[in-house]
Amino acid sequence: MAKKRPQTKAGKSSSARGSGVRPAAVADADIPVVGAREPCPCGSGRRYKACHGRAAAQAVTELVQRPFEGLPGECDWVALRELVPAATAELRLKEPLPDGVPSVTLATVLPMAWPALRRDTGTVLLGLQNDTASGDISRDLADVLGRALTATPGSPVAAERVTAGGPRLQDLLDTGAPFTPVIHDGFEFWLEDASNTTPEVAASLERANEAAIPTVRLSGVEAAYWCETPEKNHLRWVMPHSEEELLDALARLHAAGTSSLGEGTRLVGSFRAHGLLVPVWDLPRGMSADDTEKPAAAFAERLGEVLGSEAPLTPEERRARGGLTNRQVTLS
């Protein structure tokens, strides 16, 4: 193995430069982001990636377990990110929209998986189901949204590397405004005039629509989504409760034989998504979203009665909890 060469001390213009100690007057917040192999602006004499770049990279990549916490409709944000093929929701910002931007709309997915799109009319579409470079989806989306507001009309917006100190959605959005998802049968919302399109775009829309799983948001409970698959139907319900409390409650109901949504249905497990637990039920093929409304509302009442119970779990309830835990999957 070759020996490591000692680092050269470039430009010893001060006693601090090259000594490993940066001038005291330079604060961390004042150090700009530079290329990874460039000298760190703090004056240490080391490359940025081995000095302040290391902490900055760690801060950016550190996973935020609940990126949508603090936003209205956190559970629906998770659902639109992970469960729903085609949906939109109007977003209201804290600050007035720039001139020429009449509205901002969140979309589950955009054409070509664009992170955002500013239409010819100036409206902004923000894509939710995209890969993100950092560990904080909220910060990535806020960065894309900020650049989309000033993008040239008629152009998509690409993702870029974000800094740890950048704004998050919670900083940009009006958290007092309601969050109301609109579920679509297909992706015609991509186009302002779906009837006036090219054959290529029409074919792309047809392929996307064929791949979309029919999904309905229940109206009687929050963030519960019915979906239809070729084999059977399902209900996937994003819940805001802490995982341990919710698992205890589900175990109590399961041991008591009251965790189903009626005949032919069963609670089959759950998965974690962005810090929240999502219980999943199998439903009979003929059980529609309308058929699921009353059973889901009744289950919500039963769940509310046992949530927060401090009574120790019985042996049957512990076994039920173990079974639910063994069938958990983590999506994010």
C-alpha cells in the first residue's frame, strides 16, 4: 500500500492557514459550499470534502423519519407519495405567489418523472413521487418548488443538490390551509387540454392510465384508500398514531376478533412509510369503496376505544402483536 502523502499547506498567508485551525472570525454559517476537492473556505488548508463538506454532506443525507410532519394532512401526503397512482392537491403558500404564477398544484407524478413543471399559463405542478438526493424529502421538494416559481413558462424543472440549511415545505406552505387530495382515474391532469394532443402524448397517456391501479379515498375516515387489484381489493389506511400505541391497539382488536372490516375481510399486516404505520386489509373482490365506508367508520370507533389503554397485553394479545409485527414492511 502506498504511503499517504502529507497534505500541502497552500498559501500560508496567515498563521492560521494550514494549521488546521480556521480564523475565529469565520462562522460555520458563513462558509459557502464549494467543489468537493477545492480548499475549504474556512481557511483550514484541507479540501472542502474533508473539512466542512463532510458535516454538510452528513447533514443533507441524514434521514428525516417524518418529512411531512407539521403539514396539514400529513397522512394524505404519505399516501400520495407511496400509495396513490394519480392525484392532485392545491397548495397555498405563506407568501403571495409571484406575478405570472396563478396557482401551485401538487401531483403524485408528472410526465417523464419531472420533479416539477411550469406550464405555458404559468401554473406550477410539483411532483411528489420522485427520487430525492437528500434524506429530507420536504427540503428537496421545497427546493424544486422555489425554482419552479421562477422557471420559464412551458419548461420542466430538474432536481439539484440541496444544502442542509435550505427551506422545507413547512417553511413555504401555509400550514393553516386545508390539504384536500383529488383522486383521478388517469393522468389527463398532465395536460391543460387533453383533447388537443399529439399521437405520441396520447399513447404515453394511454400506457400510464393502463398501469394505474383504481384507487378511491374513503370519505368517512381520514387517509384511508381503497384500491382494486386483479386478485382482490385492499384497504390501506395511513394512521397518525405512534407505532407502539397503534400496534398495541390493533393487537387488542385482533385478539378479540374485531380487527376485520366484515365478512371475508382480514387485517393482513402493515407497513411503515415516512414515520407512520399503514395497516392493510384484504377485501373480497366484489367489495367496493362504497361498501367499505361503514365498516371502516365502525373500525375507527373500535380503534379509538382501545387506543391509549395502559392495561398490559394478555398472552393472546401479545401473540397477535407479534404476528402483526412479523408481517411489517418498511417502505421508507
